[in-house]
Amino acid sequence: MKEFTPQQIDALSRLVSVDRFSTGQSNRELHLHDISAHRGVLPAGVIWPVATSEVSQILKWCYAQAIPITPWGAGTSTEGNPVPTCGGLVVDMTRMNQILAIRPQDLQADVQPGVLRKELNRRTGAHGLFFPPDPGADATIGGMIANNASGIQTVRYGATKDYVMKLTIVLPQGQVIHTGCTAPKSRPATT
Ligand SMILES: Cc1cc2nc3c(=O)[nH]c(=O)nc-3n(C[C@H](O)[C@H](O)[C@H](O)COP(=O)(O)OP(=O)(O)OC[C@H]3O[C@@H](n4cnc5c(N)ncnc54)[C@H](O)[C@@H]3O)c2cc1C
């Protein structure tokens, strides 16, 4: 799909605050390419959710309207991963950028998906800790999880998947599911 109808623009504008949905040409073009040579199909619009409930509403509405969606982190992928291939709506996660909790004693942090890797390391560094996966780019944690990003420290410390314990996931039809838990060991030892 190339352009939203006035009715679709009206509906999407009601799902988020007025400054967080755009059909402007520059915003659409900014979400058309990562650092690869791959070129996609210009999205009809870009939306910036700030809460899981908003992501859920957006996906539910797009599913009902058969509008393709493409999540967007920092757009640093090297293989065209966030480039829309069917136009539609880009769901830009960069405003879900809160570090919700850091629990140094547990070596754990709760973050929203738009938190940047370097910001997480800046904040955890105050506790003498760091998030080891380092793909070079200042990527979002959500984009790194989607890619299972690795990098120069992976041989020693592992890749992103090794640091994910628990996820909140919005499925294509808008359902929210929760996976995993924060206990490294979830069963008592049998003797
Ligand atoms: C210089 C450089 C070196 C690199 N070296 C390595 C390397 O050695 N090893 C390696 O593994 N990678 C490497 N990368 C790639 C790196 O993995 C990606 O740049 C990074 O993971 C992408 O994160 P992003 O936030 O920019 O996501 P984007 O590029 O915006 O998106 C990446 C993918 O994740 C999806 N996505 C983004 N956010 C979400 C979300 N919240 N929910 C669901 N899906 C989402 C997008 O749709 C897309 O498919 C390198 C990149 C650069 C620029």
C-alpha cells in the first residue's frame, strides 16, 4: 500500500498523541533504508508508540485493515532488516526508551525496547556492570534482540540472546504475551 486514506489517517491519529504519527515525506523517507544498499517501498506513515498498550492497539488495527507493519529500532542494521518491503506503517520504537529498573545485586535490568545500548551501558556502568553484546552500532535493545546481535565481545561473553531472560511481546493481532522469568534457575534441585 502506498498512501493512507483520510479515514485511515484519522483512525491512526486517534491511537497516539498528535505528534506521534506522521505521513510527512521526510519521516517516511528516513524510514526507508538502513546502512545497507537495500531499498524498500516507501511507507505510508510512521508511528511512535510509548507504551505496550499502544503497540497492541496499533497492531490490532493494522491487522484488521490488512496494513503491513515494520518495526524500527535505530535503523542500524546492515542487511536491510528494518526496511519496509510492502510500504504500510513503520512502528518506530525509539520513544519507548525508558530504563525501568536496574537491580545490580541480581545483574539484571528491565528496559523498554527503544533503549540504546550505550545508554544502558552508561547507566549500568555506575554499578560496575555492563551489557556485553557490542555490534559496533548504538543499536536499540529491541533491535538487538530481534537480530540476536553479536559483535567483538561475543567470543568471550556471548550474543544478545544470552542476556534475555524475560520478554513482553505483542503478536501481529495485538495480543500481549509474556515469556520467561527473572530467575536464572527456575526449579529446585532434586536430591
Ligand atoms: C558498524 C556495524 C557493525 C556491526 N557488526 C555486527 C556484528 O558484528 N554482529 C552482529 O550481529 N551485528 C552487527 N551489526 C548489526 C547490528 O546487529 C544491528 O545494527 C542492530 O542489531 C540493529 O539494531 P537497531 O536497533 O538499529 O534495529 P533496526 O536496524 O532498526 O531493526 C533491526 C530488526 O529488528 C526489528 N526490530 C527493531 N526493533 C524491534 C522491536 N522492538 N520489536 C520487534 N522487532 C524489532 C526490525 O524490524 C528489523 O527487522 C553491526 C552494525 C553496524 C552498523
